[in-house]
Amino acid sequence: MNVISLALNLIFPRNQDKSRLWTEAESKKLLVDLVVYGIKEPPQGRHRDECECHLEDIYTFLFKNVDMADYIKDTPQWTQEETKELLSAPSQSGSQRHDSNACETYYYSMLSELFEKRGDSIEDGISQVVEEYYSKKKQA
């Protein structure tokens, strides 16, 4: 099982219902609650499966143009290849040298740092990323 799915399996209850469209406000709340406050419940009216798919879409968008050098120099315990793998395919990540908890911790520390670099705070960065994400979706 991949790192993100493993983490989300523990956080959100399972439900197989089809999801409705997400709003920007819901996306921001989901990310702030999870990344900043560690809230383990999906937003009201949402299920774990919906949250997992939506988070993977946003994370893929966020990590698309990440400069690996920013993370390699600060984290010598992770090789460049391991970091690239984790950033490019978080749902497929795993490492022979790192257990799933280490992968999850490293991934969320990078995620927090990326959000913080986008704004004055993690929350501000989340808002900016979500706005960019929805802007790109509208253009597509």
C-alpha cells in the first residue's frame, strides 16, 4: 500500500459514493485541517475516498515543478532518486531504506515547506496553491 493511501486510510472513513465537485473553500479547509492542524476527519458531507482523490490531484499539481535541489541539500538522509520518486508519485512511494512512516513524515514536511514558500504562512500558501489549481482547471 502506498504512503498517501496508507495515511488516508487511517484518517478518513471509507465510503464508495461518487463525489460531487469540490469548491475552493472546501479544498482550502481540507488542506489546512490536514497539513496544519492534523485534523483526522473529512469535511462534513465528504468521504475518505473523495478526499484521497482530491488530495492526490492537488499534490500532483503542487509538486509538478519542484526544484529537487531545495530538498536534497537539506535532507542528506534521502537520496535524490528517493526524493524524486516521493515527489513525482506520492501514491506509489516506498523505499527500501525508509519505512512508510518515514516516507509520510518526509512527504508532509516537504508539503508544509512548499506551502510556506508560496505565502507568508502555510495557510496563505495553501490558499494560493488552491486558487492556482482551480484557475488551471477552469482554463482546461
